[in-house]
Amino acid sequence: MQAATRQVRTAAQARHTRPVPDIREVRADAFPRVTDALRAVESLLLGGGQRTARRNAWTSVLEDRRRAKDRVEAQYVLEAVADRTSRAT
């Protein structure tokens, strides 16, 4: 009878105890991303209008880079086509 009671108690204790996490294990989710941290600092330092202006400027920079890349690719294609037609004649 005592053995059965002891088994029930140890089973109940096992259910209520949680494994101790290993200190060496660090989850990547535990730390905020750099982007999130920068946005938090930005929101503290800049007003709404300045923040919008900065984001619009950055969007323009990215769009200009995309257009420049497209121009380079188009130039490459035009040169390749020109080489083929000059060889054919």
C-alpha cells in the first residue's frame, strides 16, 4: 500500500515539475531583430512626419536601384542582339 502511494506521489510530482532549460541553449526568437530595434529607436527619436519622409526617401532609393539594374540588363540584351545582327550581315 505504501509503495502504491509513493508511486502516485512521484507521478504527480513528475507532472508538475518542468525540465530545467539548459543555459547554453538560446533561442533566436528570444532576441528582437535589429530592424525591430532600429524602428523602436526611430519612433522614439523622430516625429511621424520625419519618419514618413525617411521611409519615402528609402523607397525612392530602392526604386532607383531597381531601375538602374533593369537598364543594365536591357543594355546587355541590346548589345547581344546587335552583335548577332552584325554577324548575320
